[in-house]
Amino acid sequence: MTKSCVIAVLLLSLLVFLAAVRAQSPAFDVVSIKEDASESGESSIGFQAGGRFEAVNEPLARLIAFAYATGIDLPRTQILGGPAWIDTDRFDVRALGDQNASPQDRIAKVRGILSERFHLMVHTEMRDLPLYNLVRLHPSGPLGESLRPSDVDCAAAERDRIPLPSASPGQVPPCMKGFLGNQLTARGLTIGELATSMIARIVDRPVVDHTGLAGPYEWTVRWAGDAVPDQNLPTTIFTALEEQLGLKLEPARGPLTVVVIDHVERPSAN
């Protein structure tokens, strides 16, 4: 057998193997992916009641951060490579699945969407990176007025299959991360999730939670800027965190896992 024939056989075997693995992987029953045409600054991502996954007005980079989280979402600075459109093109993704699926299976299903529809291939590495530590502004003092313990525990609801309460009109649903202009809102999530998947998205650097605050919280943090000019608001998220949440960002450096994009394509049509 010639060298070219051997390579062809190996490639065919690899394709068959990948197809078999893909067939055995958890998958949503129905998946819809559309480019978002709303031109809105509002976006959200997360699992909903009944095993649904929903991402609204989110770029692919955010979907990757969600799907390749290690307990909490990866900040954008820990996703390397890929074309520019993974940050600029925004998508609405809705998927229906088994409400009894485990948290691990649900995340595997989101990864399956990225693999099937975006043809995403990645690998991970460890790198030494600049970061911020999120700490309490006053270690023994009170928290800010806009940071409160939550009556919803998203981790417990996910683990014990507890139905989530509905959101009031204009509110971000519980367990969803809300981004609207220069505003971050959430209900029922952890400070680790605030640090790693929300603040890090704004400051463009990994953020590590060192507050020591356990359990679910709810918060709304707002600051001024081009999108929200308001003389009554602080001008940066750094000041807003201190004044509204009683938290502070401290520069640091450390080893972190990064996800490197090897291949990706714009999504296939529904």
C-alpha cells in the first residue's frame, strides 16, 4: 500500500471515529441559530426551565466562554485565536432538550452545538497572564447596597431540578447573566461568576474571586460612558464596583488555562 493510500485510510478512520463519538455525545432535540438583527446592547446567556438553553445577542466568543467554563465562564482574554467575527457577529441560539439532563450533559450539549454548527475545534494550554483579583473593599465592613444575598440559588436549582421563578417585566430571568449598555445584572449567581464571566468581559482581563463570599447573590452595577452618559454615575466600572457593590479590583498575575481556537466557521443554516 502506498504512502498516500495509508494516509487516506487513516483520515477515513479518523472521520468514522469522530462521527461515532459525535453520535454518542449528548445533543439537544432542537437547535435554532440566527444572526441577531436587533442592534440592541442587551444580551443574555444561560439555561432555562425545562432543559432549554438560550443565548440572545451573544458573539461566538461568549458561547465558547460558556461552553468551556471550568465551573465559571472563561473571560475573553482566556480565549485565543480565531477570526475577528467571533467577537463582532452576534447570534440568537435557542435549544430544547431533556429537562432531566445532568449539568455535565447540558454543557456537553452546548459544546456539541459549537462543534456541529460552527465546526469549532480547540485545545487548552496553561499561560502566565496579567489578571485582577476581586476583593472586598472593606474586609470586615458591609457590602454595597447593590449587592445582596439572593432568594434564588441557581446552583441548587440546577442540581435538584428546582423550577425557577419567572422574571418581572424588564428584568433579566433568574440564573441569566444580563448585559445592557454599561450595566451588569444577575440574580441567583455567585460572586465567582460575577468576577470571571461578567466583570472580566468589561475589563478585558481575567478576574479571580478572592472575596470569600459564598452562596448566591443578586446585583446591579452601573457606570457612565458613551452608551450611558449620566453625571450621577461613576465613570468606570472600577469605581462603580467600589461604590455600589463594596468590591475592589487589584492588579495581579498568575497561571491560567486558555482555550486556543484551532478551527471555526460561521454557523450552518437551520
